[in-house]
Amino acid sequence: MWCLLPKFGDFPSVSRLAGGKTVIALACFLAIQGYATAADLPNDKPQLVVHPAERTASALSTAVLGVAKAGKRIVSVGDHGAVLLSDDDGAHFRQAESVPIGSMLTAVHFTDEKRGWAVGQWGAILRTDDGGETWKVQRVDLANDRPLFSVYFKSVQEGWAVGLWSLMLHTTNGGATWDVVTLPPPPGSKKADINLNSIFADEKGDLFISAERGIVLKSSDAGKSWTYVNTGYAGSFWSGVALKDGTVLVGGLRGSIYRSADEGATWSNVSSNLHSSVTDLVQQSNGAVVGVALDGVSLLSKDDGKTFVGVQRSDRMPLTAVTETHDGKLVLFSDSGPVKE
């Protein structure tokens, strides 16, 4: 899962580079400062004081980083702990009643119309049992700001959360407790230290994680073991989706999209002619694949991801997430909240 820079201490919530592009991940900031791994972080870093997310009108225009469906309800999460809900197919959004943490939330996943989980900065994991109206903290690591970038539950009981520097957590009791999963080092490395950006599953139940260095992780045994798959690309993948026919797609930097038709064994480049970094990929109920990207780019494939056609908004608004309503309508999100067409 890709991540905007969080707004805590000296970390700006959204930083602009030349050309109006949004800085991609917390890892970028750390790398610029010379912190290559978690062990390099300064010992005197300030501790987080947990405060609830503020209920404010500005929440409706804050950056959204993740979205999920809770039945017919749309639930998005983003900067400052903002959780936005829509019960009318994205026509209107309102803020959740209660979110116990006001730091950035990066991803959200629901197993049904009531039960869902959100993850974010400081390794926070939140759970809701009422469709996103109210949330409770299941985990937060005040000593180490290792953000979680993505969360996936295969059932109400079992799920995974992944994030910075190969952080992987696993639960078998609905998130009441979380265990750290120690991953093997990638080939050619001495330790597991890559960012795990988006975790998802295919129809068989195999798990995939889009990551850095052109790497995709795969588990065929319900997360008991993981293998590293090299796609042939050298950059980061932020998003991924498994299609109904078993095809796996991952997208990321500079508009890169890679496709596997053999359960991740081999990969081919199916990028479009637009080179804006891909932040989200989804398959619609009609089978079409939709992607969104920075610089206002939307991507469409009608052939199971073999080819993509892109269009760009005139305002070049950075698009961060996308979902489909029950009647097939697309709802887009940006660094300024839900997109109003």
C-alpha cells in the first residue's frame, strides 16, 4: 500500500515535489534523512501521545489512502485518523462517530457489512463491529513508528497486516492479539527489510503482497511460509489485485503495471502510455479492471489486464483509491478526499 507522509513532528502530511507530484511513502523521508532501516532511527525520537481523531468539517477534504465496502456502505480512511462513510453510493460522505486515534490511517478491510479493520501510522490496528461508525484500538506501538500499509482478513478470525521494513503481523482471534511474522531475507539480502505495501488474496486463497524492488511475495499455505517472486521490474509496487480468472496484477511507480497469468510464476509488463504512479487497482463486477494514479490518471482494461487505456483529468488531481458501488458506479478518492465530479 502506498503512503503519504504523516503529519507528526517534522513529518509533513503532504509534501509536493517539482511538477506537483506527491511524495509517496514515509520510507522516502527516512531514506532522505539517512535512516536506511529501523535500527538506524534515532533513540531520542519523540513518543506519540494518542489522541482521538477530531470531528471536523475539514475531514471531508483530507487525504484518503484506503477504501473498502461494508455491505453497501463505502468506508474510506486517511490522514489525521479521518474515517468517512457513505450510504448513498458516494454521493455524500460523513465522518465516523468515533475513531480513537488521530494519526494517519493507510488501509481498511471488511469481512462483512459490520466487521472491519483499519491500519496506519505507529503500527496502529483498529477494529469496528458496527460498519465503521465506531472503532477501538487493537494494537499501537508507541516506541517504534513502523507504519502498517495494508490489511487483509480471510475470515472474521484470521488476518494479516503488513508495512514498513518487512513488518508482518498475523492474528487468529479477530485481532485480539497479533503475532509478528519473521520473514526470510529476499534473495541476495542478509535481512528482510523491504516495505510491504499491499496484501491481497486470489480466488484459491493464495496470498500476495506487492512490495519494493519489483518484488511480489506469495504464500500458498495460508501464510505459513512466503516466497519472493521477482517480476523483472526494479521499482516499487504499491497496489495489487487478483482477478476472478486467477490473473494477478500489481501496479506502482511511474505507471508500472505487471501481470501474471500463472499464479505469480512469471510476469509481463502491461503498463499504459501514461507514467503516473499507480495507487490502486480493482476489478469491477462486469470484469473490467480499473486503476487510479497520481496526476489525475485513471486506467481501464477490458481484457483481464492484458492492455490498459489511460485518461488524465485536466486538474491533475492525485488519485489515491477507487471502489465500485453496488450498481457499478465508480467512486474515486484523492489527496483532497472523495472526488466530486
